[in-house]
Amino acid sequence: MATEAEIYPALTTIFRDVFLRDDLALTPETSAKDVQGWDSFKQIEIIMASEEQWKIRFSTRELDALRSVGDLVRTIAAKTGGG
């Protein structure tokens, strides 16, 4: 069970690893347009790392609904019973 407050630090680590940037700070509003280099390949890396971190699997419908980091955090929280 992961709460949104617990998810952000771990997700920030994932993003920093994927983008090789220690200065990335995530907000609920952060989206692909806000992070240079965030393309479909990086999105897949983020999703795969998130699935591994929280031992979950996203459905295609859930992935299609993701528009921001906040959406991802809420989805992870719901899937882990923390939302």
C-alpha cells in the first residue's frame, strides 16, 4: 500500500534515473512537455520501472489516461491500495 506522498520520492528517483538528471523535481502537473527528452521511449522506461517498483501492471486503458505525473501517482496509489 503506497500513499501519494510515499510515491513521489520513489517516482522522482525513477525519473532522475531515466533522464539522467539529478535536478528533476516532479509536481502533479509535470507532463512530457515540461521535461526535455520525454518521448514515447522514455515513457515506456518510466512505466516499466514503476511497474517493477510497485509490483503492479498497468492496463492499456490506464496508460492512455495518463496526462501528467499526478495522473500516474494517483493510478499507482489506487493499484497499490493507497488511493
